[in-house]
Amino acid sequence: MTRVAPPPDTPDASPNAVETFAALLTDPGQRLLDQLRSITPAEELSAATRLRRDHPPELVAAALGQARLRQRAAAKFGADAALMYFTPDGVEQATRTEVADRRAARLAGAGSGSARVADLCCGVGGDAIALARAGARVLAVDRSPLTCAVARANAAALGLADRIEVREAAVEDIDVRGFDAAFVDPARRGGRGRVFDPEGYSPPLSWATALAARLPRAALKIAPGVPHEAIPPTAEAEWVSHRGEVKEAVLWFGADTAPGTRRATVLPGGHSLTGSPDPAPTGAPGRYLYEPDGAVIRAGLVGTVAETLEARLLDPSIAYLTCDRPTPTPYATGYEITDVLPFHLKRLRALVRERDIGTLTVKKRGSPLTPEELLRRVKPRGRATATVFLTRVADAPSMLIGHPL
Ligand SMILES: C[S@@+](CC[C@H](N)C(=O)[O-])C[C@H]1O[C@@H](n2cnc3c(N)ncnc32)[C@H](O)[C@@H]1O
């Protein structure tokens, strides 16, 4: 089904947004930004009042906004954030450095020499920067004038202006002939919030897939929750987590990819597991419980991890694995289990008191109770620590108690 693309998700804040941003790049703008480098929220009001004596109020407001965005962006860009520029949507949507770097190395660094890569939907440039640092010559395209101005400023601020050309255009109008690769990171927010149907992305997945078929290699970012049925058979699909949180899914096309394969990549370690979604066997609880990484679960590779751990599922519909021997793995977190009990709050409360447990970590899959509610009702007060898993064992509501390995 063809759908009309949603309206732009990054409307420029005001008609003067580009001019106001440009003023930040002038000497007075830069001096203001320098003064605001380590401003705290509590200091903002007095700083604004003081700075407005010597500077136009809109420049002061823009500098304060930028200082705030830089601080927020540090979680994604580390020390670079203090040199870069952002828009509120731009920070939100940008790929964090560790994730972008790894993807860029595969997309741009695989060939010899310096690849020509089109970054279609470049935003403030998170991926364009990683691609350029991986050695590519990048054409970075976005339809938002302010976003393009910001991406251009970022390329210059990081000394990459000679490797990144930023172009304000609709990606549909870009001629990709002669490029070695393309990366597409579509907008996945429409006027009414998050878009779940990949055909509702801007540009739609079918457009990006057709583009990928015309290039030696391509990578398309999609939402991690995308249904596997929506993945084109010509793609290798990769789910990426960073410090245990699933960050993105990427469809890979062309050279050095394995169509139909599913991949789970765990960062910052960089471990990468491939396979095809196979069900794991189910069986009785053993001494160890393994909680697969979110990327493994989304990629449908719990069965592959189960095989390496010689493990089985506690319940066929829940991603907890159990086994009898501990095996170190980057793809799952292991626990030694001391108790397997039918779910019973009173029983848990008694056990927590008996064992002097004060720090109880609650993990749950397949249980309606929230960790907060459980802790409120169990009231752990002692000095020991423990982890409780609320889940189902062979369809029966159960609690497993243990400790991380
Ligand atoms: C998810 S963001 C990209 C983030 C970027 N990869 C980064 O790391 O900073 C998507 C961007 O696509 C742009 N966009 C959406 N549809 C577009 C289209 N048809 N042509 C050009 N740009 C488009 C939006 O303006 C937005 O900046």
C-alpha cells in the first residue's frame, strides 16, 4: 500500500531559526557560548539577565538553549558535544557515537580507499560524522534548513568540513549514481507521534529498499520493534544494543551481507551473533538462569544463545533461559538460582525477612506485577542483596530467587 509521507517532523522552531542559529556562529555568539559552557540550571536566570545587558535577547536565549542541548547531548557524543550544535529534535534523533561508529566502519570502511557515501536524512549529523571519521566522503542530505545549518556547523566544528558536504534537499531528489553506499535514517515521528508502520516513515521503507538495490551497499535504520514480516528477504537484519538497551535495528543490503540472516550486536563490547530465528527447547529450572540481551531477543536469536549455553526456556513464550552449568557469554546475563517457588507474596515476604534481604532487584517477564508494586508489598529492610525473577515456569506463575554470577 502506498502512503503519503507524514509532515516534516522537525519543523524549524521559528521563521528566523536559521538566522538566529547563524548568529551563534559569529564571534559574539561564540563568546556567549564559551561563557555558558558549564552553566547549571540554577544559574541560568541570573546569567541571562547579566548577558542581556551586552547582547541581543534572542542571541542570549539561543546561546542558553544551545548550552542546555550540548549538556544533554554529552550522553550521546561525549566530549564532542561541547563543540557541536543541536536542535531539540536533533539531539533526540541522533545516533550515539559508539553505535554510529560501528555501523560506519562496516558501511564505509569495508572497501579500499575512501568510499563515497550518501547519508540520506542526516539530521544534525551524528552518522555523517561517524562515516567521515571512518574515512568516507559524505554527502549529507536533509530537507530541514535549520537541521542542515546545524549539520554543516558540526562538520566544521569537528574538522570534517572537507569530508562532509551538507545539502538541503528531499532525499527523493538525490541522484545516487556513482556512490559506493547509502545510509538512510528515516524520520519515524509524524504529526501524531511515533510511526510504527515502516511505510509511514519519511521516506518509507519501500522507497529506501528500492534505493538500496541500486547501490553496491546500503544500510537502513528502522525501529527495533519492527515486525520481522516487514523485513525484506534481500536484507540482513541487525539489532544493536548499547549497555543492555536496544538502540536500533539496521537492514543491510549488498556486498558482504547475508540476506535473510538475523544479527544481534552488543555494544560497547562489539560482540556480534548471527543465526536464524529457531525456537529453543523448554525444560525444568536448572541451577542457572540467563536473561538474554534485548538485541538477541529482538533478533529472534534466543534459540542460538540457548544452544551455546546448553540451556532451555523456562516457558515457551518467555525469554528466560535455564541451564545446569555456568558459561560466560556477552549475549546474556547469568544468575545462580537458589530458590524456585510458586508465586506467593506472603512467602516471598517471609523469605526476604528470614534472609535479611534489604536490596531486592526485581526482574519480570510474563508477570503483571510491577517491580515498584512488589517492593512496596514485600518491604525489604535487611542488609543482604538478592534478585527475584517474577515469571512463569511451564505456564505457572513463579518466583525464582538468586544472585548475578
Ligand atoms: C532520524 S533523523 C536523522 C538522524 C541522524 N542520522 C543523526 O544521527 O543525527 C531523520 C531526519 O530525516 C529528515 N527527513 C525526513 N524525511 C526527509 C526527506 N524526505 N528528505 C530529506 N530529509 C528528510 C528529517 O528532517 C530528520 O532530520
